[in-house]
Amino acid sequence: MLEHDALSATREAYDAAAPTYAQLFRDTLRDSPLDRAMLGVFGEAVRSSGNGRVADLGCGPGHVTAHLDELGLTPYGVDVSPTMIELARQAYPGLRFDVGSMATLDIADAELGGILSRWSVIHTPPQELPDILAEFHRVLAPGGHLLVGFSASDGPSHPTQAFDHTVAPAYRWSPDHFAALLRGSGLAEVARMVREPQPTDRRQFQEVHLLARKAQ
């Protein structure tokens, strides 16, 4: 099977940027109390389901996967970039990291209590996102939770917008439109956090976290 061009381009771009990316983002959670709070809510929701196994999809150099471990979950990281996975394994040798694609996860049906996808779906072409969300639904156990992060579009009149990401082609999403896509995939929104851009942010976009749950 021929590999999709967007996936191949994303892999190659993140392989090339991996050392710089790891250096830039290693300590970002330390300076992001709102992100830590949302991850804490996600962790509590997953633990309450009784299944603490979580896949961090698009894990990059592994720092967020390690944070999930500190929250008492049983996480492992998946990333399309082999170089990112190698850096994650070096930094956190006690955790599991695998090379893989969100579109075809090597995970059994209903295996996971949670999925974390922080700024990894932004590289998915809009027409392919429903298939990605269907794959998330497949691997989540009933009652499992998804926390997805992405940059917001300029408003409801812009369901999606391409933007100039430093590493690879990327898309912004209307939060309401994304929530509707989640519903269409059998994942009901539980909560959302929208963070306004700060003066120090490289891009002046709202940042969105959506927490969704698969029905029992």
C-alpha cells in the first residue's frame, strides 16, 4: 500500500526537527498551569473508569507521556516520527514508545481507558479527520475518554483553516465543528477549555482542549 503523502511529509519533517523540538518543548508543561489542569481532569476521568491504560498519540519526545505516568496512569506513546520515538526512549527508558500512525493503530478494539492527542490531529487533512476519530472510537473502551488539543480557527464561519506551521502543513478547527465531528464518531463532549493567546505565544491563535467520552 502506498503511504499517504501527508503522513510521509509529516514524518520526514518531524524527523528533521526532532532534536530542536525536544529542546524547545521539554519544559512547556511547567509553564502551562491550564494545560496541567486539563491533563489532571483527563487523568481523573480515566482513572475513574477503572482502565488506566492510555495512548499518547503524537507523543513527540515523550514529556507529556511521562506526565501522564506521574498522574497514576499507564501510558505509552505513539508517534509517526522514528527519530522522536528514539529521543523519547532515551529520555524515559522506563516507558513504552512505539512508531505508528493514528490512522491505523496497532491496538485491539476497546483496549484503552483513554487517548491523548495534543496538537497531533492538526496535521490531518480535514477530509481524513472523521476516519481518525473513528479509529479513536474503535480502540477506546466503553466509558473511555479522549482529550484532544488543537488551535482554533477564526470563528464559526471557518470550520477549518490551513495555517503556516513551522514543521509541517497544519489546520485549525472551529471548536463547535470539531465537537460535532466527535459526536458523529460516537464521542460525546464532556468539557472544553479555550485559552486565549498570550503575548509570548508564537502564534496568536486560541488553544482548545476538548474532553470527550465514549458511551458505555
